[in-house]
Amino acid sequence: MLANIYQAHTWARLWLGLAILLLVLMNHALTSGLLLLLLLMALLRLLQHGFMSMKRLSGLLRWFLPPIFLLHALFTPGALVFPGLSLPLTYEGIQRGLWICVHFTDIFLAAMMLGSMLSQSEWLQLLAGVPGFQQRAGVHAVMLAMMHRNVSGLIAHVDRQWRLRRRWMNAPGMLIIAMRQALCAARMQAHTLWLRWPGETHPAVGQLGARQKTAVLPRLAMDACLIAGGLIALAMGLQ
């Protein structure tokens, strides 16, 4: 079913993602947090057809989770794990640290899942419906869509250079060059956007209303499944 989830209506997918995020935010138990962690990892694996995004997330969380766990394990009052030692490690601190780490990871995964529920053009379409968005941030949204590919390629180029050299002395110079290239690309994109605005827009934004045509009944069935899943997640979160 998840292979055809993008045939469902935009609001049905958004509703399911928000309901799962609300369920994660309202969870206060370690066991259910671990179950949600496994569920979210499986859903992201099916939605994104791989674990690449979770690998990037693990590279980010490794800088946050160990300090969070150690601070709670060492400084939370409770029964000492090693009473004969001067190490203030408590059972309550370990449990509290584990729960916060799992809850923190669940929130990140739920947010990633919510972002994966809609395509970039669909997110822009939703934002365009917000009152005042077009006047205040419409140009910036178009620029973000135009710069996404350039910046991604620039980051990949810097990463390849770093892997070839791996010298910390060269890191500041590489970052400065990368920032200059990004600013230069932004100026060129802004100039192009100014010349063709508003008659022609970027392809990522110009086809906001485009949608893959599917049969009515399968799409309605998918919408009903997503809405029901969102209601179940919302009911579980409110218990």
C-alpha cells in the first residue's frame, strides 16, 4: 500500500503525518517509544526506498544523544548503580536518559516522515495558500527550489575534496570557497528569476497544481486508509 501512497490526496497524507507526529510528541513511555522508533524506521524505509536519510540522521544524532544520556544518568537523583564507587550513576538517571534519547529520535523520525509525505511542489503549494505568503516569502520559496540542486552539488563537491585530502589546515579555505560559489550561484539564480518573473516560474514551482492521474476508487480507498490511520494514531496519542 505504501508504494502507492503518493496517489492519495495531499491533505490525507498530511493528516497522517501530523497525526503520527502528535502521537510521538504525546508519548511518555520508554517501551512505546521503542515501538514507535521501530515503526517509524520501517515506514521511512518503505517511503524513501532505503536507509540513506536515517544514516544521515544517525550522523547528526551521535553528537546529541550521548551527552544527553550521560548528563541525565550522572546527575539525576536516585538509587546508585555502583554504591561503593564515587561514580554518581543512578538507575533513575539511566531510565530517564534512555527515554529522552528515544523520544528525541522519535521526534526527528516523525518529522522526517511528515516531510516525506508530500513532495517539494506540494509543500510549496500548501505554503502558497497561506495568507500573505506569496507577498512576503513567495520569491524566497522559489529561490530555495532553484538553489536546492546547486547547493546539493556544491556540498557533494566539497565532501569529495575533503575525502581526498583530509587536512584540517585546508578546511577553512575549502569552506570559504564553497560559500563564495554558493553566493555566486545565488546571484545568477536571482538574476534569472528577475528576468522571467512572473511570466515563467521555476519548474519545481510552476507545476504546483500538477498531479498524477489515478483511478477514482483506488485513490478514495487510499485516502480512507490514511485518514483512518491518522485517527488511530490521534486516538492513541490522546489516551
